[in-house]
Amino acid sequence: MERTMNGEPVHHPVSIVGTGPGDPDLLTVRAARIIGNAEVILYDCPTVEPALCIASPSATVRFIERVRHDGPSGQAGSSRMLRLMREFFYEGLRVVRLRAGDPLLFGSPEDECLALGSMHIPFEVVPGLSAGAAAAAGYAMPVSEKYQSDSVTSLIANEITDDFALVRDAAKLIRHGSTIVLYMATRNLSGIFRVFAEEGVPSCVPVVAVARSGWPDEACGLATMGDIAGLLASGKLREPVVYFIGRHLGVRNSPEGVLPPGVLVSNGFIR
């Protein structure tokens, strides 16, 4: 802990750090430096735990179990995570809050940035590589192609609360050549693909599923939209899984041992 000339603790901004998909080698240089210098590390998702290997042995590391937010709407610091951030901040400690992937790709039940600002606690957000970006790079997968596939849409699909209205709109993008990246979608995948088919997406559109991107037990499955049931039934895909759907998808490379030689997707066809 640093102190001023008057003996008061020096207050450092809270760092909200993205750890990427899991592999510590995929941390940004800045994220690795901040984690290594942290005096307190807080997290609520086991996916970030590999990044703890670079934490200082003297750092206080706490896993905060996720609970449904039950405080009054908008009440700053109502979650245990935020209460601990505030407590350690005022002790003058370097506090790091770890988030999986990229911290701002999908929001959390309580907006920690907004809450910290309401408590007048300075903070910084350190970006991380999303699981989708890591998976696309690992398989040299061009998720966009100039003049043919000019957009990429990421959808979080663990809960469908709009009777698949957003999924129906996403299907229109696929028909225009766009790539859809689905996160946390496995339990709703059959419904999603049923809606895609109802909206005119051909069953031959390629699907690439990457499980546990960046982890030692990473796996990849290749299918078409019409054959996805067989891929899921294989049991080779352990959560978390990212699904890519798009007619211009291509898998041009594979991390060693993940896909058999020659099993690639090229120009929309699996071979």
C-alpha cells in the first residue's frame, strides 16, 4: 500500500480487466502488467482463473459467487462485488476486477462502471480478446469478406425472451452474406436454427463451433446448419462454445491436434 506524506493511503483507480477466452498467452501486455501488480483480485467467473498464474503470490484473490441482483434498481454498490471493490479501494490497495473475454462486449446484471462512477471511485477498463475473435484467429477464419460479407453480428443467446424476434432479424443478415457469432447458445440452438430455416436460410450454410477457445482441451466442430444435431450429439464440444454461421465462412488453418489434416471449410463447403 502506498501512502502520502501525511500518511494517508494513495487511492488507485479500480481496474476492470478483460482476460480474453482463457489462455494467459492471449492477455494483452497491459492486462498482464496490471494483474501482476495487483494487490487485490476479484472475480466471479472460473473462465478467468488461468490468468491468476501471473498474479503476485502476495495478492489477495477472492472468488465472488454470483447471485441474482436483489438491491433496489440503480443503488450504487449494492452487490457484494461492488462492496468489496469500494472497501479495498478506500484501503488504498490496487484492485483488479477480472472479467472473461472483453469486459464490455456483453453487459453484466449490474453495470459496474456506472456504479463505480456513482460512488465517485475512479476506474479504468482494460480490453480483452473476445472468445469469438480468438476462435476466428485460431482457425484463420475470415468472418468478413469485402463486398460479400461486410458485417459480423455477435448475439448472446442463453435466454430468448422476445419469441426469437432478434434471431429472425439476424437471419436476414445471413441472407445478405453476414456472419453471425452466437455466444452461450447451445441450449437454444435447435430453436435458433429452426427460426433461421423459417426465414429462408439454406440448410447448407456452414456452421463452425469452437469449444473452450484458447484452452488446452479446445475442440472444433464443422457442420452445416442442417446437420448441427449430429455435431451436438457427438459430445466433443464442452462449454463454453462459440458458434459461427455464415455462407462465406472458411476454416483455413487449425491449431495442432484440434482438426484432422485436410478437414477444412473452404468457399462455403465442408471437405
